[in-house]
Amino acid sequence: MNKLDHIEELKRLNEIKRLHELFELASDNAGIGIFYYDVIEHPGFFYAQDKVMELLGMKIREDKLYTDDVWIKFMQSLDDKLLVQEIFEQFTQTWAGKNKLYSVEYPSYAFNPPKWLAAKAKVTKYDSDGKALNMIGILIDITEQKEQQNIIEKQKKELELLAFKDQLTGLNNRLSFYKYIEKETASLLFIDLDGFKQINDANGHNIGDDFLIEKGKCLLDFTDKNSFEVYRLAGDEFVITIDINVDRLAVIELTKTLMKILAQPVKIGELKLSVTSSIGICIYDGTIDMKEVLHQADVAMYIAKRNGKSQYIIANEFSISDVSMV
């Protein structure tokens, strides 16, 4: 090599070095590190930017060449065997050409709290026999994105819960009930509070709302003790689902108890307010679907109100023996 060629080679190397330093700076600021395997230039080693080693919590080498011991040591720091297996399988299958892209996420316990990393890589060159000659990849710090994703998922779950809760009483709402009967079967108590409209009209909606909140607490306490579920459908209408293994006589006794509980007066400020309840019962017998069970319980409740209120009626059993005045 003559002197002129030597100068040109030095210029080229200096330019490569300068570009490499600029790339290092850019990738550091972006939280990204690059690694690559080249079985021709560096057999038995892989190249990695300092950012890669920093994210893995490993010692940095000046020549930036590392053996797979680095990855093995890092994998040993993970306590999730399934995750380690997934990482290993994805890497080997990508190297073998079975996967187009190696893409995994894992925590780095070199930090407190741990950082979350995303690794992505692909083979870009094969020999004539289809054997991989290199693999280039990036390691990204995705901790912030992961935290934002967790916040979004948490908010999403909270919104979903709110969607199925009655905003006034905190009980399960109509939407929740209809979702329930899509998959579940139960006997139903359809409850209407007798005289609630008069309380609302005489004392205002704020008092009416407070009254419903207190009655909602009574219903929730009753259902919690008996392992049932209660739903507010609208206004002063509620539904209680009862396990289909509870027999008819037991359902009737539970209904009588509930009517006595709901008849107890509620103190709101200086006011002492009380109502009775009309309840329609439909015992699930397996011959009709849940929409029909609801319809029959609803009809039975309206018959109870029409017949004088403060009573329960069992659907399709409208004889005098099935009417209880409380």
C-alpha cells in the first residue's frame, strides 16, 4: 500500500469511527443497543454496543466482542422458566431460518426496579446451503412503554368494572345482569319497592337516592350472607339470582326473610322512611331459558303489586297459598 492509499484508508477508518460514535450516541439516547453475529468475521463471538451490555447489566469489553456466555448468564438471572424456554426456542429457530423474526420481551434485574427490555433480531445473510451467516438485532428499553401499557390496562379494567356497576348504589347493573344470564342459569327474585315513588315525590330525588343507597346495602348484605348476586335493573327494581340447587320451599323462606329486611325503616337526616316490597319469583326448572325466567318473574311481581302489594307471588302458581302478606 503506497502512502496515498494509506492516507485514504486512515480517512475511511476515521470516518467509520466517527459515524460509529454518532450512532452510539443516538442509540444511547434512544435507549437502543445493536448486536450482531457474523460467523465469517467473528466465529464464536457476537458484537454488541455498550448499550446492550448496560441494559443486560454485564461488563463492557473495549473490543465489543462477546461469547454466548453473556446471554447464558443473563438467562440464569431470570426466574421464569417458561420465558427462558421461549427466548431460547425463538433464538434457535430464527437462527435456523424457521422464524423470520426473533421478538421477545423480558425483565433485566440488573436494575432496581427492574427494566423491561424488548429484543428483536433477524438473519440477513445465508450461504448457498441455506446456513445462516449473520444475525442483526436490537435491544430496546421499553420500561416506560410497559408502565404506560400497564396503566392503560388497569384503567381499561376499571372502566369495564364501572360499566357493569350501578353508579348510585354500587350494585351490579342491568348490563351486568344480562351478561350473567347469557351464560348462567338461576332462579330469580324480581323486587319492586312499594311506595318509593311517594318518598321521591314528597322529599325530593336526593332523599330518594339516599333511600335507594341504604336499601341497596340491605340487599347486598342479604345476598352476600347467602352467596347470591343482586342487580339493580332500574329505579327501585332489583333482581336477585338464586342457585338452581336451592329448592322451592327454601326460596320462599328466603323471600319472606328478605321482605322483612326491606320493610325495616331507614333514617335519613331527621326523616324515618320505610317501604314494603312486591316480589315475583320464578323457579328455574330447566324447561325455559333465562330470558323467559326473567319475564315470568317480572310478570309475577306486577301481579303481586296489582293484588295489593307487600307480597310475593311465584310465577305460574297464582293460588292463594302462594301469596304471603307481610
